[in-house]
Amino acid sequence: MRQVKQVKYEGVIKRYRDFLPYIKEKHIITILEGNTPLIKSRNIHRLIDPKIDIYFKFEGLNPTGSFKDRGMTVAVSKAISEGSKAVICASTGNTSASASAYAARAGIKSFVLIPEGKIATGKLSQALVHGSTVMQIKGNFDEALVIAKEIANEYGVTIVNSVNPYRLEGQKTASFEVMDELGRAPDYHIVPVGNAGNITAYWNGYKEYYKAGKIDRLPKMIGFQAAGAAPIVLNRVIKEPHTIATAIRIGNPASWQKAIAARDESGGLIEAVTDEELLKTYSMLAQKEGIFCEPASAITLAGLIKLSEKGYFKKGDVCVLTLTGHGLKDPQNAINVSKEPIAVPCDKLSVLKAMGLWD
Ligand code: AN7
């Protein structure tokens, strides 16, 4: 019988060694992040805009359930190579979950600052179970980030927010995967925008493949912010950002200028979507495609719908939407927006009646 040789998957640093050359093999801390599926829309594209192709890059299937793991493997590996003994971050939840897991794997300490009462339960549980020192502050993400940066500068603790350039370096691998799979760049790449690191990282990844001659044209980068937390769209810092999508409840993004550059260099857009619109597409993704993502991730589809209604796309356009985090991060939100379970007595007839199979 012929043997099929399996190529072992060893995480994003080893897979994209040529584009991440500065991490020595012995310093690599990986939980085998990346290699996430690019799922073609089966039903939604027909309901929205049958003339375009829609793909979902489902980053919820990373080890800690979000795209942050791609950046964290590089940032923590780099920290280890420099002899760091601890990492710190401010977070709306996913960065803290990822930092905690990678620090645990590396055997170093982690400190996380989170806005009190404004992070999803799943994310909080992750930081706690991985053994981080979790500090809830009476303030928002932007205020927490200022404190984290100061402590990092003054006390030699490595900051692993996306102000750490190695985070963006790792996150660019998601665009490599998209291009490797499609054999080209998409026409449009749509991402949620919070601290604006990811849109920057994707754009860097596309440009690097282009320079390396692996693709012959670049995509347009499209970002969406929640209407109550849309500093880039409104062109001013939002002191008290609010949105149901707590992951992107950010009023003063660290990579603001880089996101604007990604938008303008690529000929793309950054616009806003209301909570109501994004919650609709959150349920739609779950019910029409079987994909359970975070509210913040669903903003990409809500935004695509808005653009499609304005006649933005042309026939055959390929649109990739990054679904940044898993829906299980925030089960309470899923319960809040869905039908309640039906209370049924414990007998077959009652169950059949509830099923609508018996009058
Ligand atoms: C699911 O975890 O900022 O624009 O502290 O968790 O790169 O910030 C999370 C951000 C989108 C926005 N989707 O990405 C944090 C944090 C999800 C997120 C974003 C976040 P950026």
C-alpha cells in the first residue's frame, strides 16, 4: 500500500519561517495556532448578493478561540528570547485570554488589566484558569492600556498588546493563509476594527506576499467599527465608547494611523455599523451557515450587507470576512438574542406536541 506522508503542522512561526525569520527555533512558544479554515458561504451569499463570493476566515478556531494567538506566539517567543519573566496587557478580553495561555506555556507570569464588568464571561474564565493575575479596573480599555504601557516601560515587564510590533508580525500570517488557499488575494478583505492592529497586520501580510512575487494584485482593506465606538470613522477620540460588541469597545485605537494608511493605500474604507445591525448578522451566521462567532466578528457581515445594498460590489468579486473570535466566548449574548428553551413535561406526547408533530 502506498504511504501518504503527513506534513506535521507546527504553528505559524514554522509554517511562515521566511516571513518570520528572527525567532530562533529554540525560543518558539506555540500552541499550534493558525491553520484556520476559510469557509465558503453556502447560504448567506444567496440571500445578500448572489453575484459575489463570500468566504469566512474563522479565527475562532485558534487555540484560545481568537486571532490573537497568531500574534501572541511571536510576541511571547520574542519575550522568551530576551529573557523576559513576565508579560502584561490591557484587554477587552481576547488578548488577555491569549496572553495568559501563551505565558503559561512559556512558564512565565502574566498580568492582565480588564475593564470591570465589560468583558465576556468566557474570556474572563480563560485568563483566570491559565493562572494570570487578573486586575479589573474601574475604567475602560483605553485607560487600562495607558497604565500597562507605563508599567512595561518602567518595570521591564513585556507588553503584549499590539503596540508590541511582534504581535502584528504574527497576525499577518492570516492573510498568508488566505492567499495560499485562494491562490490569489481576494478583491476585498473585511475585518472588525477595535485597536486597529489586525487591519494593519493583514495589510502588511498582503504587501509582503506581493513584494515576494507570490500574488500579482492587492485587495482593498475594509474595516468596520461599532457605531458607539467609532473613533476612526468620526475622526475623534471617543471618551466613553459603548457597544454590545465588548471586544471592540475602544475609543482611542493604538494603531489608528496605521489603519488609515491600510485603508488609503489599498483604496478601501472604514465605516460604522450599529449594534442592532451586527446582532442581526450574528444570529444569521449561526442560523444560515452554522458558524458561531462573537458579536464583534459579525460586524464584518453587517458591513458587507450595507455596502452591497449601496451597489458597492461587482459580479465575481471575492470577499473574505475575518470572523475574529468564537461565539462560545460570550454565551450569555447568544442566550439573550435567541428564543428561550421550551419547558416540556417529561413524556413523549408532550415532546411531540412541542415539536409540532401532534395537535
Ligand atoms: C473578537 O482583546 O483589543 O482592531 O484587548 O477581540 O486588532 O484591536 C480585542 C480586539 C476584533 C479588534 N474582534 O481587533 C483585546 C482586543 C475580536 C477582538 C477585535 C478584537 P483590533
